[in-house]
Amino acid sequence: MSTTSYTRTSSDNKDFQELVVLLDADLKIRDGDDHPFYDQFNKIQGIRNVVLCYIDGKPVGCGAFKEYESRTVEIKRMFVLPENRGKGIGLILLKELEFWAIELNYSACILETGKSNLKQSGFIKRQDMQQSRITDNMKTWKIVFV
């Protein structure tokens, strides 16, 4: 039986940085010619709020947030290794990020993503994030497709 754990950290974490390299490679393919435009919004320096998922000590997923406005956070750098998708890891990562944001007195979340990500992201489709919150604790969720 495998052991799954979730850890709070920052963008200085080496495991996070390695997962982001894989995320960026995936997005480069998804975004195609639009990648340089989207890539400018995906820098990780100075992100203080990162959650990592580990299975048997191996990093398999990540997510982060940063302040967007005074009471709103923006979800950033959500990624789960392809072989671990469809297991609910992304949803748990998102809930962990949301709970952390609430602990820090934020009341709203925003997730901006490219149109190509919407077409290919089963996670976003399954969560129907435009119409509902991930948990009942966050007052507002907004997903923006650019």
C-alpha cells in the first residue's frame, strides 16, 4: 500500500521547481504558438504558498497561490504527473491551498488559465469551477480563461 502525504512549502522547494519544469514542458505543447504569451504569467520566484503531494516520498503533484488582491488569492502552477492523474490528487491539492488561504484570511480565489488548458483539462471540467466552489469555506471562486 502506498503512502500519500501533502506538504506546505514555498517556491524555493527543489521538488516544486522540478515539477514546474515538467508543467512548463506540458504547457509549451498545449499552448503551441501562444506559449510565449502565457509563459510570462508563470514565474515562480517569491511564491510563499506551495502545496506538494508525495506518494511514497516521491513528488507527484503541486499547486500554489499568491495574493491577487487584498482578500483574493490566485491559484498558480497546478500540476499532477500524468501517471497519477484521475486519482483525486488535484482536488486535494486545491482544497489544501484553499484551506491555507482561508487561514490567512483570504475570502476569494481566482484561477486564470489558457483556453488550450480548458480543452485538455479533465480536472477543470470535472470540477465545473465556473459554477461552484471547491469547498463551502471559500466565499468566491472565479475561473478566467484568457
